[in-house]
Amino acid sequence: MLVAHELIKTVNDREGKLSNCLKQISSIIHGRGNFILCLANTKTSDIEGISAAGANAQMRRLTATLDAEALLLGSTLTSNSLPVSPLGIVSPVVITRAALSKLNIETTVIDCGTFYPPQIPHISLNNIVSECVSSGNALPYDLVESLFQSGLAIGKEMAKTHDYLVLAECVPGGTTTAQAVLQALAYDVQNLFSSSLPNGNHKLKAEIIEQGLKKAKRANTNISVNPTLATAALGDAMQATMAGIVLGVEGKIPIALGGGSQMLAVWALTKAMAAFYDLYFYDYCLCILTTKWVAFDPSANCLYLSKLLDASMAATCPNFLLSQYEGLKSYEAGNVKEGVGAGASLALAYMSGISESEMMMSVDKSYEALVK
């Protein structure tokens, strides 16, 4: 079933809530929107084979910073090149920048905890980077609480001044921390998560997460009933921040979570945080927007995941074989797939009236400017 636009396909529509939410966003697409990019790093990304968000471990430590700079400036300052995968496929920031250029939307960058703060105007919440998932002790508990409270405050203020929000992420290694947090919360999600790598890396993820879970459970057996503890043990700083923003909005304006696997974890964590802190989970105009490359990844199962978590989810379905560039056509082969809110930004552009051919021309131009 298609919703809101022919290039946006339903993944999971909870009692019509997805369709209603997309219709509401579509009706105010020319209003006061804010695309919020939350950056974070985790030392999990240093493990070779865990992420394609950077050619090597050192570059993956730079990816979030460089993507944020490229998104706002059209160039990078911290390093002289855009992030690429180990196979040389360019960062999805070229897609997001192209799509947002077609919209009248504000962009806000939040540094939740990176190795290198971006050299652009941004909100800085924290300078501690998450330890590897395998440690079972990724972040200090008090810091996770602080990030969540900061998110609540940001969401409350944003709801006063904007008509809708798009919450996106850049967290290399973040699909592993996403799966880890869900497993810590007692969800059976092994082998279901998509990856920035073409064929996934389920075995490696499982080994790392199992190491961390064993250590975390030895330290505290109540990890599955305390979402703050679960995030502190196995998560990353973006997750708690974004959960706070969603709950801080209190359902006053629509929110699109821009991303795939990581946003499914944020959805579940937000519900868990609401229950734990006795807050209401406003989900009647909340949805996840991702790309078809994640939603229908044959090495994952987003449909099952979204139903398991009771999450409203849709996917944009562009045809990147229409691109002039092999580096963009490679997305159709399952490279990179998603990031920097690429799927959500495309969805908004389509809903605003941009045609598929016009959008592809814009993405090609963005590629030329940022890469060529």
C-alpha cells in the first residue's frame, strides 16, 4: 500500500496512524519545520567489519563530524574529504543535502558526544564518547539521564516554535548499539537488523553484543526493566537524547524519525523511557521514515521488527539507477543504504511536490559539488 505519495511505501501502518501522520506532515510541509541531526560516536565503530560509515576506524571517528559540516556548508572543514564506505561509496549526506535544499526547513545539529565537534554552529550536550558495546559499560548512568533530560527540554522548546520536526542521526556503528539496546530490553531481535554493509554482519554483531550483555547483566540483573541502565550499558548518546526530544514535544507537533534500524530502537527506547519515568508516550503523529534499501533489505527484516515494536514505518523508494554516477547507483546494490536522515528528507521532498526526476538531478548535482 502506498501512502501520501507514490514513492513512499508502507512498511507498517498501525491502525492507520502512519497514513494519518504522513497526511498531516504533508499538509504542513511548507510550514516551520526543523531537521535535527543528532551526532554521536561509539568506539564500537573501531571494530573492522562492523560499519561501512567510513573507510577505516579513524575515518569512522570523523564521519559524524564531516557529515554535519557537509550538510550545512556543502563542504567539510575538519578533514578535506567526505566520508566513504570501505568500498568507496559516498556518504548519504549528498542525498540529504539535495533533498533539504528543496524545502523551506531549518537545520539544527546536536552534538550528543563525538570525537571531534563539528566546526559549525551546533548545540553541544556532551563530550564523552560511548565505549564499545562489548564493554557492557558504554556510558555513565548519570550522563544518560542528563542527555535524556536535555532532550526533553529541547523537545519542549521546539514544539513552541515549529510545526513539525524531523529527527535524524549520524552514529557510525549505531545499528549495533541499536540492536544491543533492544536485546538489553529483552527483545529477541538477533539477525533482524539492517547494516550499512551490503550483506549485513549478524555474526560479528551477535558476538560483540553477547560479550557486553554478559558483563552488564553481571553488574546489574535489572537491566531489562531500566531503559536508562540498558542505554548506559550498551547504547550510544544519540539514543537517550532523541528519546527525550520525542517525549518533550508531548505530541504537540508531528515528528518523523529519519532512519531505519536505529530509529526502530529509538521508538522502543522512547516507549520504555516514558514508562520508566512515568511520562506519556505520544505516538499519534510519530512515524519512522527510511529508505527502501533498509526497509526491504533481504539480509534483515524491518517489517517484522516494526510490527514487533509496534512502530509506524514507511520507506521512500527512489530509483538511483537513474543517476549519472556509479557511486550513487551503488546504493541500489545495498551499499550504505541510509544515514543523515536520507530517507526522511527524500520523503519530505516528494511530499512537497518534487518529482522523482527533479530529485535525482538535485542529488546528482549535490554529488558533483561534494564529491567530484
